[in-house]
Amino acid sequence: MPSKAVLFDFDGTLADTAPDLGAALNRLRADHGLPALSIETLRRYASSGARGLLRGGFELLPEQSRYERMRDAFLDYYDECMCAETRLFPGIEELLTEIERRGIAWGIVTNKSTRFTPRIVAALGLEHRVACVVCGDTTPHIKPHPAPLLHAARELRLDPGECCYVGDDLRDVQAAHAAGMRAVAVEYGYSGNDNGGPHAWNADAVIARPQDLIGIL
């Protein structure tokens, strides 16, 4: 799978953000007299951001009347703690170093908003290494729409077919294929067996560990 650029989803693929997302959700649960949920329980919802965590923590859906108020409160709590426990997944630093050694560009394409993403990228020490960062509000559409991935390809001045996209959710695979990119699904992310699991998503490759990507680039 030769590529001139590797684009990564952020939450659940490049960075383990679930501890901080879960902490914000549990603060909101405490406000409503509810006990904390374990981070492992909340981890499977983390790839879907506020919408997923509010569903997992409150069985709350966007069409319900109190959703926006609860979402705003959750995001305010997350704003206070988003860099406390977030770390790169084990093996990601070694993978990025090898990608850079090979002269391959890498970037981030996430549904996470610009309110949070650049600060977390900086806190992880990646801001001077990443070739592009496309957030959920960079284009009018979010994944699984291909617009964010196509935007990243334009920033890198590459044809989409010269890029691959790595993600932990079915939406990542759908967005990659819609953009004309190769799709790599990860088994170590947050989505687990959702939608049949990574092997059922029709990805071009599935990796169990970040370093497995090196062998297929």
C-alpha cells in the first residue's frame, strides 16, 4: 500500500482521549446525582465524541429537548480537563518516527472541533511534526462524508489516491473510500465490535497494533 501521506483519525486511533472524555462525562453525571462509570465502560462511546458519551452516560439523543444544554455542559467540563490524561497510544510515537524517516507526510483528520484539537495536538508535542490538521468544523461536513479527507489531500497537494487513512470506526473507512483513499482499520481503537468489528468494514487492511502499519506502507 505505497502512499505519499498517511492521515490519521484522532480519538481512538492516534490518541487515547477516553480518560479525559470520561472524566468530563462523570462530572456531568455527578451533577445529576449519578455514580461515575468506569472509563472502560465509556471507552466504546468515545469515538463519537459528545454525542456518543451522552448516549452512553445518559441514554440521551440529539433530538431530545435537553440534549444541547447537556452537550454544552459536557464540553465545558471537557475543556477544563482535555489534556490531563490524554496520551498517544503505545507504539504511535515509534510509528510516526518511522513514517517521518521514510519521508512520508502524515496528518490528522478528525470530527473533533477546533475548540479542542489544536491544543491537544500541541500538548502531545505534535504541532511541529504534523503536516495538516483537519477538524470537524474545518469543512461543512464531517466523516463519513469525504470532504474533510479531500481537504487534507488538497492541503498536502496530493491526489487522494496517494493517501491512506487510518481509523478505528466504520465511518473512517467509509470516508476514506468515498474520498478515493485506501482505508486502514485499527483493532485497538474504541469501536470494538461495533458494526461487526474492523474486519467487517471492508477496509483495505486491518492492523492490531500501530507498528503493524509500517509493514504495509
